Amino acid sequence: MLCETIGTRPTGSVNNKAAVEYAFDVFRKCGLQVRKQEFDCIDWINSGAALLVDSRDIPVEPAEYSLPCDVAAEFICIDTVDVLRKSELSGKIAVLHGDLCKEPLMPKSFEFYNPDEHKQIIALLEEKNPIAIITAVSGKEHIIQDGDFSIPCAVVRSDMLDFFSHSSDGRAKLTISTGRIPTKPHNVIATYGAKKDKVCFSAHIDTKPTTPGALDNASGVSALLAFAESLSGKHYPFQIEFVLFNGEDYYSTPGEMAFMSGLSTDYILAVNLDGIGLKNSTTSISFYSCSKYIEKRIMERVEKTTGIERIEPWPMGDHMIFATFGIPTIAITASDIFGLIDTVLHSSDDNTGNIDIDVLNNAVRFLSCCVNGWEHETDAFYLP
């Protein structure tokens, strides 16, 4: 349903809203109390881009969340911060490559991680104020993906740089056909039981604009919906909460920020799912801010479950929302997912062909194990 019927689910889009309604309805039919948490964002409309250098068409695409433009101007190729600092870019197109394009630059309003080097590059670009930016990349990730950035930005493959360096007149014509539309999407929050203490299970429901997002993260959402269907008639000494975050793949994580603004102190455990169900891969678990006793009890369940293994912590994903506040947290993903970051994830290749339903079902059964058997030991969730 999420990947093939609904499809790509960028935050705030029509498809994203359809996915939210679908998940909301499944939770409601399971008998859970369900609500939506509204926040502001933009729905980014992408109608493509065009680039001419020496009257030659160069393959180009808009950078995610870019403003539109239609400009013809001199271009300057820039490969380092030092060259950027010395360049005069007013009224010109800046073509960034080399060291400036070695990794995606963190958006200005991204709260969780923003290196000084990234801030310096963005500040220099805003100070120099070119009429447009073209980034030359070797991989699939865009260098600038920021709806708060006010300079139009496009992306070309790094092997296109020769057309710029060998240009006869050093000029280019760039058209970016995009739009930013304010909208109000939602997180989905569902609860089972009415106890004060909470055990939270979370996954993000959104995707990048060009991917059906099977691993990232329809599989995680599907596992939580299946888990919710299994709860009827069961009793726990804590409330089970499901949170479907909306915005993990959006430049400023607005759904996560909205959730954090009212984060409860009643959580005794949080479990986040992202990238599970991968074919030919085990499912991995890692621990954050957990007491040794929690780790021991959960690992007892791991050792009894085929296809689940422990890995080292990894500081990327929505599990860090809880871990940052000292809430005992578990992250569940596919052990081999990290090898797909630069090739499959965030692309059209992240489709249902990558999913093994048996592996996914096994992960759902493990979720049940995580909350069963604590009826007389809820204090075990607390840090000493």
C-alpha cells in the first residue's frame, strides 16, 4: 500500500497525507486511541530544470527544495573554501565541485548535527550571493537540500565539469522550475492502554521526493501497523505508544521537532524502526541510554530469536530523539542497511523487491517479545 499504491511520500505532499490517513485508519481499526500532531512545512513542487553551456544541453536537476530561477550569466567554478572566499559572485552562477561537494551540507535549521565547516560554506554562499548555484556530484545525494536557503540551486553529475572548464564564453543559461507551497502535515500518534508509564514504538512515514521508500521506511511503518493489530486483548503494566514521525527525510525534521516540543517524561523505553526487512540480511538491534539490566533482559530475547543480532550504536535516525533525553532507547534496522546508503536508499531502487516478508514478520514477532514478560518488573526499564 505505502510503496506501490501510494508511492513517494515527501512530507506535506498529497501522497504523504494519503499515507498518514491510511496509517491513522489502521490504528483506529485496531481499537487504539489515535490523534494527529500538526506542524508547518512546505510541499516542494519539482517540474524539472534545464541547463545550456555553449548552447549545449547539459543534464541537470533541481536541488531538493530549491527556489525557481530563469537566468543567463557568467559562471565561476569553485572547488575549495579558500577559492569561494576570494570569489566575486554577485550576478554570476557559482559552479561548486571538489572539496565543496564532498558531502551534503546540513540545512541551516537542522538541530541535531551541523558542523562549523558546513555553516561556513553556507554563510559564504549567502554573503557572496550568486544568482544561482550548480553543484557537481558523483553520487545520488544533493549537496544543498534546504528549504530555508534562498539561492536557487541545481545539480549536475561531476563528469559534466569538462563542459564548464572548456566553455568558449564562460556563460550558462539555467532554468529551474520548482515551487514551495506552505502546508500542514501530521505525525500520527496512537496509544494502547491508559497507564502513566509509556513504551514507545516509532518509525518515520515520509520519504525523499523520488523514492517509494520500501526500506526507508515503509517496512518500519508496516511492522508497527502489524504489531498494533496483534495487541487486542492483551494487558500491560504500561501504555504502548506508536509514533509515526513525518519529516525524517525532510530538510529540517519538522515532525520530529514538533514531537520533541512536548516530549513526555513518562517514557520508560523507546524502540525505533528504520530500514528493516532487507533480503539476505539479519535484523540488528543497538542500545542507547539503557541500563545494563535492560540490555541483559532484551538480549535474552535476542538470543532466543533467529535472525536478530546486536550491533554497535549508530547516531543517525529518530532513535536519537529519545536517547538525547536519556530515555532508554533501542534502534532496530537491517544489519546490511549501511552498505545501501549510497546506492539504494533515497532512490527509485528502494522498492519492495528489496523486502523479505519473512524477515519483516520475524521483526514484528521480536517487537512483541520486547514488551512481553515485564508485567512484574517495570522497574527494570529505569536507569539506576
